[in-house]
Amino acid sequence: MIYNSFSSGITPSISTITDKQFKVADSSPFEDTVSCLTWSQDENPNLLLCSTWDGYVIIYKVISTDAEVSTVDRITLCDTTRFENPVLSVAWQNNLKRIIAGSIDGSIFIRDPGGFAVGNLKIGQHDDAVKGVYSVEEINAHVICSVSYDKTMKFWDIRSRGQISSFDLGAKAVCSDFLFPYVAIGLSNEKLLMFDIRYDIHDFRGDDRSYIDSPLGSNSSLSAISISKESIVGIASCDGRSNLSKFERRNDGTIGLNNIVTFKAHKIDPGQNGNTSNLKILYPIHAVGLHPLNRDTYFTAGGDGCVNFWDIPARNKLSFSLVQILRSLQLNIALMENSWRMLMVMIGLRVLKDL
């Protein structure tokens, strides 16, 4: 489902939302929940790559006759393939000519969506599920990176289908993001790893200096992470909180964080927002992102079915929210298009089937 009313980077008020601003794909072969989404880097056409828990990898084309893309006419299926196991992560590679897919069984594949010159070619294997796959073309057009539940991050050469290097993360990777030159990883031990591939690909120390304590504190399991071009990293937790911090590389080679703000993004206290109980209601946050054009705006999407937008300098939630449209259905993924004109929202299909 795409919500589309972010033309010119302006966030609309809740009164401007209509059902016509939501579009659903014309056809979708999958029957389970979407696990990963990523937009193409080219603005025309707008291509959306997604993977699902029943093994599909699909490319959609978002069609608009409006030059400003203030409305979406159709979402059509361009290419689809199916793997034997659930696919948890996908990425574009080689300027949209190929896609990378990481499976729950630890396999990593390259696919040529145009024809079948490459097909579904296996290039690597982890010992557990692959949480994230990324193309690192800025280093080498033939190198990709993968982050796995097996507590490792690996770099692969797609030509030889061989491993270049492997790094022990020390804990399970629960979330990750990549924006050259940084790989950001949230670990199960409530620590962050900021990895600069320009310096660290062959020289990762793996000692305590390489890890950062979570700004959300202890006993707060990480659930989402996102990097922006302004050297800002956003993280979120299963207890409904989110933090923004500025990161920088220090003189000793380590990467440090400078806290900007922490939001109680999806936590409802007693007596607030319809909570009539004496207990706090905590909703996990599944997606976060910073406005690509205006660094003062930030979004969070969570298990309460709500996409919230935040004014960072004012440290307040903006009046605009999608909760009234989505009626509190759980959101498992939300992703902004690169120019902030479209928001792709995926609702867990298992929830919909029970309605």
C-alpha cells in the first residue's frame, strides 16, 4: 500500500488525507507478509523491490501521469521469482541491473530481473538467516555485503562467488542499514556497530572500542535502524522509543555518537489516547527514517498501526498521522521514497486475514 501526498517535501495535515491517496498493487502473487522493501535510486521510473516470508522477490513499478507525482495511478508488477525459503532481505545491485537476495536458510543469491542471463545464482552461504544484504559498488562493482543472525558480517565477490572477508559481530544482528560508507548494525546485546567500509573492510578490530552502547539504554531491545546523509543514525526499540544521534569518526579511528533527541514514539501512558488502564501500552517500532530533504523531520512506524512524524528541533510529534486511515493495524514496514514524495506501507497480511 502506498500513501502518496508528499510532493515538494511538504507534510500534509490530517484533514487532507483521502482514500484516493492510497494505492494497492494491481496484482501480488505472495500470500504471506512482506519482509523487506527498497526503492530504486532512479526517479523515473519508480521501481520498488520487495521480498516476502513465502519466498517471493518482486519488482513493482509505480506509475504516475503527474510530473510532480502528487498522485499515483497504478502499481504494476514487473518481475517476480520465488525461492524455496523465506527471503528476509533484498537490495539493488549494479545500477538496477541485478538484485541481491538473502534467505532465511543463510543463502545469498544474485538475480538478473531483465532476462535470465544470471537467473537465481547462489553466491554465498551463512550459518543462519541473512538479515541484510547491500551492494557496495562504491568500493567495487562486484562486491556485496551481508549481515546475518549467525553473528557475522561478510563481504563477497560475485564473480568468483567467494568470500572476501568475514567479521565476528559478537552478537546477533537484529537490524541493519547501509549508506556508503557506513554499515550500521543493531545487535541483540543492545549495542550498535558503526562500520566504515572505507577503512574497516580489511582492518576490523572487533574489540570494545568498535561497539557503541545503545542511546536507548539497557533492557531496550533494538528493532529498527536507519542512516541518513547528514551522518545521523536513527534507532528504535521494541518498547516504543526512538533515538536520533549524530555520528562521527574520531581521531583514534572509532566512531562515536552525539545524542540529538529521544522520542517516546509509540508508548501510550495511562489516561492518554484512549488508554483507560493503569498500565503503559508499549508498541514495537518496525521502521524509522529521516526526511531526505529536510533533516528536521523524522518518521516512525510501529505495531500500533501508526506512522508518526516528528519535528526534531521542537521535539514534538507533528499533527499528521496515518493511524486514522490504517485503523491501528500492525505495520511491519514503512519506507519513504528517496525524494520523500511517497510512503510505502506494508500491513501484516496475517492480521488482515483475521479481520
